[in-house]
Amino acid sequence: MSIELGLIIFIPLCILGGRRYGTLLAVKYLLIQRVAGLLILGGLVLSVFDRLAGFMGPGLSLMLLLKLGGFPFFHWLILIGEKLGWLPLYLILTLQKLIPLFILSHTPSVLIYGLSILSWVAIPAMGVLCKTLKKIVILSSLFNLMLIAGTLGVSSSK
């Protein structure tokens, strides 16, 4: 519930600060966040069944990475972030990630370790080809997000 409250606050900022693409950016962001939220909710409902409970850790981790815009689900974040103003970009790269990161810290998954290690190679390689400051900032935030996700996974498994 509190994850979606941040969405309600962010969408008007996206519309106002998105220059001429504001409404389109808000709709894209809303659709991605709603689909990820519904996938998380559906996964939690399916985890009630004993046979599917083993898949819940990695599945929930992937769904949270989609919601966060983490590796390998980061393309929507780059597309939206390049067209946003600096204040909405700051909000989407920092404050909007706090609650999903908290939830991710309580769902340990080996899959997160592998994706974190893979992202530590792939993201800097993509950063070399960047030509805009916003894209560099987005990739830097993505790199730090995956570093935090990997660290949270290590600390929660002990």
C-alpha cells in the first residue's frame, strides 16, 4: 500500500516536470509500476500453495527488481529518466526505491547475487557509451542499486 502512495505523489511531478512528454511519461511509469505491483500481489497469493512456495523468493526478487528498475529490467528507467526534469529524476532514482529495497532486504535470493555480479560488469560497459549526463546519472544509480541489493542479500542471509 505504501509503495503505491509514492506513485500518487510522483505522477503529478512527472507531468509538470516532463517538458512536452510529461503525460506520456506518467502513463508509462504508471503502467510499469502497476504491472509490477500486480505481479507481486499475484505471486504472494500463489505462495499460499505449498508447491509454489519454493519459487516465491526468486520470483518476488525479480518482481521487485522490475518495480525498482534494477538490472536486467532497467530499460524503462532509462527511457523515462532521460525525458524527465532533474527533480522528478532525483525522486525516481532515490526516494521511490526506499520501500521496495526494504522489502527486497527481507527476501533473500541467490538470483540477486548473480544479477548483481552480472550488473557490475554490464552497467559500466554501457556507461562508457553514454553521451548525456542524465544517462550517466541513471546508470550510476542503477549500479549503486545493484550494489545495495547484493549487499542486502549478503547481510540478510547471515
